[in-house]
Amino acid sequence: MRQLRGHEDIRLPLASGSRRIHGSVARDLGVAILSGRYAPGDVLPGEIEFSEQLKVSRTAYREAIRILSAKGLVESRPRTGTRVSQRSRWNLLDPDILAWTFESEPSEAFIRDLFELRMIVEPAAAALAAARRSGVDLARMGHSLEEMGRHGLSTDDGRAADQAFHTAILEAARNGPLIALSSSIAAAVTWTTIFKHRRQSLPRNPMPDHRALYEAIVAGDPEAARRTMTELVRLALADTELALRP
Amino acid sequence: MRQLRGHEDIRLPLASGSRRIHGSVARDLGVAILSGRYAPGDVLPGEIEFSEQLKVSRTAYREAIRILSAKGLVESRPRTGTRVSQRSRWNLLDPDILAWTFESEPSEAFIRDLFELRMIVEPAAAALAAARRSGVDLARMGHSLEEMGRHGLSTDDGRAADQAFHTAILEAARNGPLIALSSSIAAAVTWTTIFKHRRQSLPRNPMPDHRALYEAIVAGDPEAARRTMTELVRLALADTELALRP
DNA sequence: AGATCGAAAAGATCTAACCTATTTGTATTA
DNA sequence: TAATACAAATAGGTTAGATCTTTTCGATCT
């Protein structure tokens, strides 16, 4: 039985950050599932046994399971227990799931799939943005672009400006679900980009491409915006593949 | 204080189906948030007060909140309480969120956004499917199409076959995230379709379009597949708009 | 007066112990 | 043999209370 004494630090039962306990457990189990350590169809140990094993209360464990279940990773029923769901039920585009996936080096196939999806969605978003952008949108994009040019992509400020530029484009497309989709993918992929730039300094100047995209949106030319965004994603993919195969 | 006596049925504290209590509470609150009854920024009553109000234990209530929080609808912190998140943090493409949204007559703008996204994604998926389909994929599509022709879209069997046809196409595209995206959108939109067919019998024969799509995929012609799928989504949108404005 | 530190309060967070409901396999019975 | 009743396993749900975090507010010191 677990003893609670003041002199030992029991606040981090699992290797985790400053999250709450249920969040830590959810993350750890989520990563374990996404990395394949628990496979679809596997039955987890019973609530009591597993929560004791993890050194958390049953309540905290159950809240963690609720989180995973909300994201489609597990399903639990009385008598049967809690089992890992089939991959087709996972909400692969959930921001947390993407984050957890990238926490343990995702498969190349998955990264390719994500870029394929970006290649479908982002050019279309750029085209919509070119058709619908307001003056405020253009100002935001212009400002971000300027910041980006000043700091370069090797600094945190520069990358933040890059993000802001792309976010501004997305929001100019005026489509909630599309924004939700693209932003979570972009955020996830950005981490590999950071990782990438750590190994090799950036291989080419990204500014001309970004400026061309901006010009197309200013001009209100959807097809030009689509073309330039396609090119941007293609280059990002090329960079990422280069980083994955050093 | 709450009394538990045997002679009253307390199994459905909220108007709900056969879900577990935490699921019912999550659904009810989720619908309330998505329909705008609780607005972003609103602070929910404290755990104790709210759970008593809902006639459930604090534990069940907390598990419900974990579910909503996992989907980005709410955020809770000590001292501040639990508040409804900004709309930009909602996981609009989560299957449950879509379901809850369609439970209380979504806005026309939202439906338009969804079709816009379908129009972007599904033709691209069809093109990929045409390039990558295997013999097994073709067999599944062919069989579904046959079933669909036999039963017609006004029967449950026919609609199931239609679903199976589209699912087979998606899976032939061999892209996990793309499948997750399209299938949840399609499922949500299908409900409006069912609703639609209840009012008016189907306005035209959908089989020729479906067959053309099938032929393009059999022929391995991505561009033809893209064109025909675009047409299919366009018609679905037209039907839906007709149903929304009777 | 202003800055700094500490105590208090409010809320979620976490624990523990216990009871209930659901499901499914199995033995019993018609 | 088929329907039915029982039993066991497991998640689901309740309660009461202790703990941790964060913010606010006030007292003290400069």
C-alpha cells in the first residue's frame, strides 16, 4: 500500500512536466499507444491494478482514460475492460494526438501522409484567402512578413513571425473547420522543422517564396496563391525529407 | 443533500440515451456550448455547485469535464474555475463535436464551411484512390455500388452501401489522416442527408454519377476521378441547400 | 507612497473506501 | 437442445475529505 510521507517528493510519479496527474497519465499512455507499445486490441490491466502500478489513485487514472477515450484511442466497457481501439477510430488530427505522435519519432510514412494532406489543403486555403482577404488580413500578413525578414528563420522570433504569417492566411480563408485542421497539422510539423534547423542551417532563403505568396494574395489572385503555396509546401517537404535522411 | 431511494428511477438524471452518466453530461454540456448557450469566456459554476445542480456526483461531473477539455471546449484551472474556451481552440473536426453540432441544427454558415472543406479534400482523395487502388479495393467498391443500385438511396441498406462505397474510396487513398478527416465529416453530413430524404423523395438518380466515379477509379485515371467526385460533392451540396430552404 | 513578502481564500485536484450496474460465461432447468 | 437463472469480473458511480495552485489582499518594511 502506498504511503504518503512528507519527506519524499511524490509529485512526479511518472516522468512528466508540470501537467496535472491525469494529464500526465493520459500523455504517457497516449504516447505508449501511438508508438505501438500498446497495440490495437490489447486489453489494459484492470483499473485497480493499473492505477496502483502507476502510483496514482483510481480516480486520476479514470480521468486519464476518459481523455484517451475522448480522442478515440481506447474504449472501455464493463466486464470486457479497457482496450486499445482500432487505428481507424483514432482522431489522428487531434492536436494532442499529433503532439504525442511527434514525441516519439513518428514513422516516415505518417509524415508523408501529413504532407500529402497539407499539399491538398493549404494551397486551397491560400486560394480562398486570396479571394476573401480583408485589409486587416493583409496588414497582419505584411507585418509578419517584415518581422520574418528582419529576424530570419533561425531565431525564435523569426519562426514565430512565419507562424503568424501562415495563421493570418488561414484566417483570411474564413472557414472554421479548415483553420482547425491546418493549424494543428502545421503546429505538429513545425516541431520537425525546428529539429531540422538544429542539424543544418537553413539551406536557402525562404523569403522570395513567401513574398510571392503574399503578392498573390494582395493581388487577389487565387490561382497564383494556390501555385505559390503549393511550391512552399513542396519545399518544406523536401527540407523535411533531407532532415530525416541525413 | 441528495437522497438515493429505490422507488424512483434516477438512472436518467438528464435527458439522454443509454450512455454512461459522464458521457451524458459531456454531451449535454457539449451541445450547450456548441449551440451557444454557453459562450466562450463564460465561467461555469464551481464543481460542487454544478454537479449538485445536474444531480450527479462530483466525480462523474469531473470526468465529463475531462472529455470536454480533451476536445478543446473548456479549460479549467485552480482558482479561476472552468471556462469555455475560445472558438479557435475547439476541435471542430472531432467526430463527437460534429455530432453534437448537428444535434441542435447547425448554422448554415457552418454547413457551407464543411462542404467547402469536402470540396477540397474528397476530390483529391478520389484522385489518390485512382492512382493507388488495389484489386481488393475495386471489388469492395463494385460490390457496394451494386448493392446501392439494388436498394436505392431511400432505404437503410442503400444508404449503408453508399457509405461503404465512399469508405472504400477513402481507404484506397492510403492516407490515415485523410481518412480520419473525411470519414468524420461525411458521417456528420450524412445525417442532414437522411433528414433531407425524409422531406422529399430523392430528386434525381444518383447512380450515373457514382458509376462514372467508379469507372474513373477502375481506369486508374486520377483527373477523371477528381472531376467526377467534385461533381458528386457539388450535387450533395445542392441537395442539402434545397433541404435547408424548403 | 511604493515595493515586497506572506497569509488567506477559492477553486480545482487528488485520494480512499465503498457501493452499483452491466456484461458475459456457465450451470441449471424445462 | 434451448431457454433461463446465476455468478463473477470489470467498469461505473458516490461520498467525504485532504491537498495543491493560483490569485488576491493586506501588512510590513523601505
